[in-house]
Amino acid sequence: MSQPPATTRTLFPGISSRAWEHPADRTALTALRGLKGFDQILKLLSGMLRERQHRLLYLASSARVGPRQFADLDVLLDECVQVLDAPVKPEMFVMQSPAATAYTIGMDKPFIVISTGLYDLMTHEQMRFVVGHELGHALSGHAVYRTMLMHLIRLASSFGFIPIGGWALRAIVAALLEWQRKSELSGDRAGPLCAQDIDVAIRVDLKLAGGARLDKLDSQAFLAQAREYEQTGDMRDGLLKLLNLELQTHPFSVLRAAALTKWVDTGGYGAIMAGDYPLRADDDKGGWGDDIAAAARHYKDGFDQSDDPLIRGIRDGLGGIIDGVGHAATNAADSVSRKISEWRRSSKTDE
């Protein structure tokens, strides 16, 4: 991955993560935090997971980015930290994997992991978008919930034989996956603020969908696929869309490109580039509910505002569904807590 000469980029002193957070992300996270029993699960996992132990896994199995290892990525991270005025520079690791992926995890001190598959696929400027995307996750506080999701998926598999606990964990995992897909749309806005080239951002989605052969791809034809997908169909189409998304951690690349393009076309990107953005210093002055309500007036995307007949029908009955998931979350917390207590007692007996 060749490194081009440095260029001057617009900086955003004091910028708040609210500037790039997608309203669907904040709405989903607010709903998730409101689930009955969710706070119990979060506290339980926070007590179980030791930050140092978690980080040591990557320290032992991956390459830590720095001036002497993947120095190009280290420079990119420094530049993104400067652009987004991040208070802390997170650690970054490169993990050997053919899958093109990157993620930000950690309960107290978030760190970024990038696969060799993604590194090999992207150019230097495309990696700038990727690093900015992940830094956006870290600054938005997404790492805690992503770490929680990762471990809950393992727990759900382990406790699958427990009728109530297994189903309850699956309910929370499904809710977390829905939020994570929305949170990716936030990261996709932080990325262009670092790259400051929308074409670079779209090319990342092109490569994630169709591979490295950009000469075989066309951005306009790519975005036309999104318009075709979003056309309202019948109940069958809505059901198939839900089934396709069920276990996905990310939105589909075509739809991510369309969502980013819409944000640019409606002036969100241009306003921030012109210096019109919320400040971290003001984060405590307004309620999150006000932010969500204001943002929702400007966007019409995501599950809550879909015109799809199936989604509309589910939305009408959502109150009962949320209540049911809340009870499931409470049962999950009790089930996981009992299982861990049994495991600890068993460990002491073996000693």
C-alpha cells in the first residue's frame, strides 16, 4: 500500500461525536438502553471482562501498529486523531485474516483491529476512511456495546440448551445486532470527515461488495442497485429483507453507499466541512432525546420509518414486542448470573 504525499486537511477542533452519529444509531441505542434487564447484562459482563486480559489476546496474536510496525497506519491514525480532535489516540492492531474487516472493541480503553485482508484490499487513502470510521466508533462510545455483543454471541451459543436463558440471550443479541448495523452508518460519516473525499468513501463500499477490480465497477450503477432494493414491494419482499439481515453485523455495502450519498446530498457533510457542527463542550447541555427528535425530522431511513408493508405491520405492534424482549433480558441476566456462579463454585471444588 503506497503512501502519497501529505495534504492539508480541514480540522474540527472540539467536535462532538453527535456531528457524525446517524439518528438511527442514537435511536436504536437509546431503545436498547431502555430494555428491561439490559443494564443487568451490561454490569455483569463489565465485571466478567478484564480490560487487560482482553487486550493481551491481541498483543499476543496480532501486530501492534506503531512507528516500526505498519508505520503507514500509525501516521493515518495520528492524522485522523488530529482531524477529529480525539482526546486520546487508541491502540491499533493488524490481525492476520483473509476476511476484509475492521472493528473497535474494549470496555474501558477502546482499541482498533484491522485485518490483513482489508489492508491488502484498500489503497492508502481508502485506509484513511477505514481508520476514520473506526476512530468514529471509539469516540462515539460504541466499543463497549460491540465487546458486549461479541461475548454475548459466545454465551448464547454456550447456554443454548437453557430454554429461557438461551432464548433471552438470543433476543438481546438480535437487538444488539440491529443497533450495530445502525452504528455502522455513524462510522461511515466519521470516515469521510477524515478522508475528506466522498469518492474515496464510495470506492471503499465498491471494493467491499465487488473486490479490488474497480475498473470493472461503476459507482452510479452501484447506487442504482440501492434504489431498486429500496423500492417498496409486497410483504414477501419485506420478509426476505429481514431474513437476509438477521445475522449480519454490518449493513449491506450497496445500502451503506446510498446512505452516505444521501447524507452528503442533504447537506450534512458540507455543513460540518464549513465549520457548522456541535461541540463536545455542549454535550451535557441538551438531552439526547432532543437530538434524536431533531435529526429524525431530516431523515427518512432505517427500520422505524420504513414504508415497507411488512416493517410497517411490525412497527404497529412494536410496543408488545419491546415489552417481551425486556422480560427476556431480565431472564437472561438471571440465567447468565446463575451459570457463572455455578462455574465458579465448580472451579473452587476442582481446586
